[in-house]
Amino acid sequence: MGEAKKVRVGLIGCGARLTGVIERTLENGDQVEVVALADVSEAAIKQAKERLHCPKAKVFENHLDLSRDPSVDWVCVGSWNVFHKEHILGALEANKHVFSEKPLTTNIDDCVTLKKAIEKHSRLFSMGFVLRYAPFYRRIKELIAEGVLGKLISFEFNETIGPDHGGYIMSDWRRKREWAGTHLLEKCCHDFDLANWITGSAPMRVASFGGLDFFKPENAHQVDRIGPHANGLPAYHGWQKMGIYTRAHKLNPFLADKDIIDNQVVILEYANGVRATFHTNLNTAINERRMYLCGTEGTLRGDVLTGEIEYRRISHEKPVMRETTVGGGHGGADGTMSTALRNSMVTGAAPLVGLDDGIRSAVACFGVDAALDRGTVVDLGGMWNQVGITL
């Protein structure tokens, strides 16, 4: 028998995130190989060739040429968010399977365009909502299905991140809405995807308040107050070497021009009547990615950073139950997601997270940020109608 044909992959946008995803996808087997790369940064191309062990991969200046190349089976999109629509459409028009990093796109009109294009094709479309694969969140979903909470009534969730992570965002391309969309869309679309998934619904009415209150020039002295890291990097610059953009530009997160928020609170009412609050802050000494869920018959709380889940049935006798899953920023989900992506590539398995999830997460963020910008309660009914989703 001849050697099995390998699945050939092309990357558009070779930053650290997508390169890391594909690096894990290549592990534990030789069924997938990288044959094509496209990025405006020579440093990103060099890094991708090294990490993905593909020194002979073709390098394309134009993403359309990569997608149209007959040697490419799957196109993986990891470009800046503003380019997602263009790059996904190019791959679909070339009749290729697509994996795209989150978020789907940066505005609702592009969601409509992509929905029509993706539904017209028979190829697979997968999205990189990595937290869906985390044992922590999957266990929460299981416990709800088992009836531990009874009927879910209300919950809190958050994503509060540390100074170096916040400083990275505020000195990276993610600091500009024109390139990344809002902070909520770029960073917290994971959290809204999880909330949609766990509730089995999507937000219908929202309100939000937030602003840029810390990463401003008058707070630049905080760098000296805290002092440098052990490796010599200044405070708030500890992640600078992680990104191609931040390594090249070395911006000061307090002085760099930006138009995103560094703190935001949200109130949500879901279409099924469940209510929630969300909180994000980019300068915290105690990081959390926590959920606290209250139902008719029980309560659950947990933090993915520790991997710990606590839950208790409402009764006189039932004790608090405690479980420990995998902790960490992504709760051990990176390898699991890459394994699932490899399965889709090799066997044609349906992706766990796809178009509908990407649209629901993005539209939820669009609605919340519209409420923030307008200073009013926003009804998302018109937005759901626009993207053809009935709740």
C-alpha cells in the first residue's frame, strides 16, 4: 500500500497564537503538514518556519494566491481581526476548509456576509474558541445537564488579568478598534461564547459601563513604583517579547495611542430569562476567570485559573462538593483543541465550534459595546434578526 496522503495546510497570519495552535496540531502524528505561509512580517514567517518545521513552505505575499494554490487543503486564518472576513472569504471562494482564530469578525455586516458565504459551501469551518475544550468548562456544562443547579436563574462571570498581560494588550495592535475591534470582542469573546453555550441561549437586553481609566500617561509612574522584573524587563512590559508586533515596536502601554477600555462591567438578560453580570479589568493583582451560577436547586462556583469547582445542592444535609480539573489560563485546552482540529483535518470530523457560535459571540459583544457607547440599555432583537438567528 502507498503512503497515506497528508493534509496540507496554509497559514494566513503567522503570529504566535496561530503558529502555536498549528504546532500542537502537528504533534503526535505525521498526517498534517504546513506547505504555505502568508504574513506581512518577515520575522513572523521565519518564526513559523522554525516552529512548524516547514523550511520549504511556499511564502505568499497575497492571501488569495495562498488560498488558490492547489497544494493547500486547509486555510488557517490568524491575521489581525479586521482582516478575518477578507481572508476567510478568499479561502471559501477557493473551496478550501477553514480554521479561523476568534473573533469571527469586527462588525455585524461582515457577520452577515460570512454567514451567507459559509453556508453556501460544503467545506468545514472551525473556530478557535479554545476554552470550549477546557475540562473545567466541560465539567460545568455536565453538572448543569445533570441537574445539580435545577433551573439556572442568574450568574456572574469575569475575566480580570494581570499588569503585564494588560500592558501587552495596551502596547499591541489589539489596542486599536480599527484593527482588533473592541477589547470585549477581541479578548472576552471567549467568555461570551461560554456564557451562550452554558445558558443555551444568547443575550437579548444589555447595559454596560466602562472606560480607559488606568493605562493613561498620568499613571506611567507605576512602572517605576513597581520596579523591573527579575529578568530586567520593566513592570507592565513582561509580555513584550511574546508578540511579533510588541517586539518590533516596544511601545509604552501608558503612552501608546489607543481607543479601547481597560475596565468594563456588563448586565445581561438572556432570551431564555437567565440574567448575568460580567466584569473585566486589565490591571489586577489577583487574576480570575471565574463563574458563579445560581439555580433553583443549587449553586456552583469555580475559577478556570485554579481548575477548582465547588457546588452544593440546596438542602439541610447536602455538603459542598469539590472537584479539581486542569487549571491555567486556558485550562489545559490548547492541546485538546488542536487534537480536535487535527481530527477534522484528517477524518472530516465536524468541528466542535463553528459559524453559529462565532456569530452568537460576536453579536453579543457588538450589542454590549453599543450599550457602552450609547449609554443606554440595548435590545439585541434587531441584531439577531439581521444575522438570521431566532432565539
